Amino acid sequence: MSLLADTARRLDGLGFSAPAVVVDERRARANIAAMAAKAAVSGVRLRPHFKTHDNVGVGRWFREAGVRHATVSSLAMAERFARDGWRDLTLAILVNPRELPRLADLAWRLADRGGALGLTVDTPEAARAVRHLTGDTSPLWLKVDTGHGRSGVRWDDPTRLLAVARSASFAGLLTHAGHSYRAPRDELPALFAETVRRLAAAREATGRDLQLSLGDTPTCTAVESFAGVNEVRPGNFVFFDLMQRAAGVCGDDRLAAALVCPVIGTDPSRGRLVLHGGAVHLSRESLATPAGPVFGCLGALAPGGFGPVLDAAAVTGMSQEHGIVSLEPDRWAELADGLNPGDLVLVHPVHACLTCNLQGTSMRTLTGAMLPRDVEAEAV
């Protein structure tokens, strides 16, 4: 039996009929435990970014590992995890002034439970607006740009840093070293150290004793210690993905989420499979290869969980609902012989965060257990 036909047989009992995310719980829990242990040894707070899984069921795995603080990327996500009992949340995206009334309402409700909603700003006006509605209930974080270039006050702009810091009381400085996703694996420890130095320089410019918070999976995975900061906020590490694998941040054995896709067409003569699984399921994130962009790679399923990634079976074409898989023609018998329309395959995504967001309401473990994205009643 070919690798993909064997995987289809193993997936058949899960009851999928449309694209959905499936999670290798053993791997995900191991990824969580490893990062939590590193944070504990370093003596820093782990505040993982929940935008990767965006699922309260997976969030509970973090709680079971002793994690009590979380980062979110939207107001809706903050409300979702607050409903499941999370009391200490930080919204890492800059505050949207149009959402301030709802943000303030959530901040006060979390404060009543002994918790807090941390908010992020990079202007004096936004800082004063937050304080006007939330009082001292929300820890306020000054967003610092340490090299990524997306948002925040530049770390080497002392005048602006001081102006924002003087506008309100702040808990600390927060940065996302997103440029680490483009850095070679062997440069990541140095990039982490550089980010810490730049945050420290920004803190000195404010003239205040502020906490330092940084977050990105590549550097947080690559370094042995988080010395120099108060908290770390990696997120993608819970599942990792092909982007992290291609950068050398993780191996096949740490990939913990994939998209189950039904096969809707086979063409052995051209070495092609057609999947019901396109841009609305995987996103259009791609990896550049000498042969062209790759939007995902098929994977095998072993008795104990996910097996190896099959680079010889790559998603090379993408439309809204369709995914086109190109196989090396001389490996059809080994990889896809016996695979028929209606069978299921595993597709490892390039960017797990987007795939999970697109398919967040249909996420299961390899045992077939549904992972709830939300809860109906607010926890008290």
C-alpha cells in the first residue's frame, strides 16, 4: 500500500467530509512543555500568543502545563479566552480607538476577577485615551520597533519614546521581532540578544523602570535562555509549520497541526492530485523553491501520530477551493498508488496561524475528538 493510501485509511475513521485542521496532541503538548520549561528555568513569564491555535481547547492544554498568562491578537480573541476563564491577557496589536469602549468593558470585568487586560499603544494620544476609559485597570505597554518595521516607536528614537512614556503610567515595553522569520537559523541567538539590547536601550531612553516583553517563535526556540527580559510571547511554537521547518527552527517531529483535505481528482499520467483544499482553507502563504511556490506539503500518518513530511508531494497550485498536488511521476506507485477521489490526505501548512484561523471551528485531535473554539457561557 502506498504512503498516501495508508494515511487515507488511517484518517477514514475520523469522519471528515470537508477540509478541517487535525492536531497531533502529543506533539503539541510536548512543544508547550518544552517552552514552559525553558521559561521557568530562565525565571521569566511565559505569555504565549494564542493567535496560532485560536482555540479554547488547545488553550486548556497550556493551563494544564501551568501557563496562566496569554497574548491575543484581537478583541474578539480576548473575549473568547476570557469566557473560558483566562484572566490575564495582553492584546498585542495596537489599540483600535473605535474598539475602546468594548476593550474598557472587558478590562473592568477582568479586573473584577483579579485579572487584567494589557493594552498596547505607541502614541501619547492613544495612551491617554486608554487611561481615560480604563483608569489603572489595564497594564499599558509601549510598543517598540526593534527592527521589524511594522509598528511601534523606533528603539533608537529617544525623543518620541520619552514623549509617549511621559503621557501615562506604563507597565513596560513590548516588541515583536518579526524579522526573525527571515533570518537564518544560526543567526537567531544573536538576533535575540540584539532585540534585548535594543529594548534595554529604549527603556533607558524613557527614564523609567519598565518591564521588557518580546515574542517570536524563531528566536525563542533557538536560544537556551531568556535572560534580560521579563516575559516572552512566542505563539507558533505550539504547532510550528513548514515556514519554521524551512528555516531550520524545527524538524518534522515538532509539526503538530495539518489540514485534512478530501481528494477530488487523481491523474497518475501527470503525477497530480486535486484536493478540496484551497486558499480559503490553507491561505495563500507560500515557500519559494527553485521549482516555484509551494503552498503546503502532504504528510504521512503513522500509528502513533504524524509521520514524515513528503516533500515529493507538494501543493504547487492554489485557487479558492482547489489545491493541486504535484508528485514526482516516478514515485507515484510509492506515494499515491491506490488513492482515489473521496480519500483523505494530510497537508502541512506553510503558515499554521492562518490555516487555524480559517478553519478554527473545525479542529480535531487524531483521536477524532473535537476541540472547541469557544465556550457558550462566560466563566465566573
